Amino acid sequence: RKEVEQDPGPFNVPEGATVAFNCTYSNSASQSFFWYRQDCRKEPKLLMSVYSSGNEDGRFTAQLNRASQYISLLIRDSKLSDSATYLCVVNPYNQAGTALIFGKGTTLSVSS
Amino acid sequence: DTAVSQTPKYLVTQMGNDKSIKCEQNLGHDTMYWYKQDSKKFLKIMFSYNNKELIINETVPNRFSPKSPDKAHLNLHINSLELGDSAVYFCASSQGRLGPQQETQYFGPGTRLLVL
């Protein structure tokens, strides 16, 4: 089983739509989870960390289900500028300074 | 101010050549990383250094050698370049401690390497 799995998409949605991305991870001992965003030909940038109780940042909501080893990202009221690849990221080792494990990303295209 | 910078941004070279990519961070972070993103966009760790010490060395050909002269710099030297080395190489840094903020990695703009 791959360490971090995501549906690659693409997800093609109109402006204003709500879209959800899912991600599963294989290491049950993982403690830290993140969503990163990568624009075309750019570097990945942190979108938000994912906390156990779930967290929200404006139009973005992240959820964690440890029992199912599942992470989700919900984007409400999609904007054209949300078009990007969304990377699910896990620290599987619970150690400082270790590398994060990146999923292959889910591509979102928002159209007018 | 650029947090994580890499040079060069683009690198086109012939097979068999030796090349280096430089990375610098001005965030005061303790840990730096090199990632490779291939044509399928999969981002994979190559190396990480914590306070100039190598802590991760994934299965990478020994033609790739990282060097960290100080904790703000992590350079990548590649010997005898091969066609399969063509990719985007990202440098990143983090505080190197546990916790969501401390583990957040900040990436450089990437170096696009094309081996002909």
C-alpha cells in the first residue's frame, strides 16, 4: 500500500462550487498532517495543517479521521484562483526533522 | 525577502557532465531538504540535513552528493548526469522540531534540470 494516496483528478468545477478531496495514509503512527498547494511550475506551499479536531481557514476546511487513516479537504465557493494541485502530506515518523511524505496530488480546475 | 532560494533556476546540460545546485535559506531553520519532482509530478525526498548533519539519505544514486557548509546552505552536486536525472529539484527547510508549525516545510522555487 502506498504511503499517501490521493485521487489524481482532475476535478473540473464551476466557480462557486464546493469540492472535496480525500487522502488516505498507510502509517497509523503518523501524527502530523498537512495540505499543500502547488501551482503550475511553482513550488509547493503550505495551505493548512490538519488538526485532530478538524480546522477551518476561510473557505477551506480540513478533517482528519485517524481510525480510517483518512484526511479530507473541503473548498467552498470555489474561485478561479483555487485552480492548482493539492498535495496531501503526512509526517509518518513522528520525529523532528524527518521528511514529509507527499501524495501525488489532486488537480483542481475551476472555470467561469 | 526570499526565504528559500535556489540557483540556478534552469539548468540544461549534456549527459556525463557534473553540475551543482545551490540552496540557501534565511529563515533560521535547522533542517534542510532536497526533493526531486519527476515528470509525473511525484515529489520525493532525496536528502535531509539537520544542523549540517545528514539525517536522511533515501535510495539515491551515489552520483548525487549533498553538501552543507553551514545550516543555512545545502548544495546538491550531481556527477555523470544521466537522461533520467531530468526533473525539477526542490530545496526546502523547516525548523526541525515537532509540531505543525515547526514541521512546516518552506520550498525554494525549484531548479529545472534537463539532461540532453
